[in-house]
Amino acid sequence: MKVILLMAVTADGMIARNSMQTIDWTGKADKKYFVHITRESGTMIMGSKTFDTIGKVLPGRKNIVMTRDKTRTSLDRDLIFTSQTPGQIVNDLQAQGFESVTLIGGSIINTLFIKENLIDEIHVTIVPRLFGKGLPLFNESLDTRLELLDVMEIDKGHILLRYAVKK
């Protein structure tokens, strides 16, 4: 099972100004890449705040929302609320026949997955903006080594970096 962390960050490394900011600042090319990668994997994992900022189930993909709130439920077969650990989620998806999953944030969820050594690749679009303050890609101190796989300019000034996580 391949786990891809897919995020956009500002040039100063922020994924948002705050936990409720909509993802309306990343640009069309990044959004197109996001749709491509998430549809290719067929499933996405996110935290409840990320889901709330999106505001709806993204079609054509299984949307898995990690939450501690047991009252959150769904009748939509493409929306699953879960309190499982990252490892349990990945194992369940693998048992269902999925070969890859896209992790789409936020900071807390990203950190849970990287601390369990579950992230295989990180795809990050650097957007030419500065927030100064905000939410970082991870919310704890790490020392994780990466191997650069690819660098692409996907739009004027928007750079997509693809890394493998060295385990």
C-alpha cells in the first residue's frame, strides 16, 4: 500500500493561515494535480477540520475522515468517519484491494502518519505566497530524510516537488 502525502504550501511553509481556511489560494494547476492524484488512488484520508473546510464529499473517491467525535456518521458510502489509527486505516484499505491512498491533511493527521512511518511519498506544491504565520505541514518536530524524485513548474511560479520518504 502506497501512501502519498499531497499538500500545497506557501513559500514560507504554511498549509493554511488557520485550521478553518478554505483551500482557495493554491491555483488551478495545483487543484488539477490534486484531482488527478486523488482520483488515481481512489481514496483520500483527511482530518475532520480539513473535511469541514472542503465542505462536501469529493466525488469519484472514497473520503475517509479521521475524527475523535463519535457522533459524526454518514450514510454516503464514499464518506467514512473513523477513529481508527493510521495503521488500522491503511490495513483496512489494503484488505479492500486499494493499492494507494492519498493523505490530504492537515498538520495533525500528517504528523500521525509520518510518526508511524506510513508515508511513502510527499508531493508538495510550493505556491508563491507568504502567510507569515499559520499551520505548518507537520505539527511536531521531525527528522525525516527525503529523496527528491522530481521537480516540475506546474504553473508560473508554482513548483511541484515529489519526494520519496527514506525509511
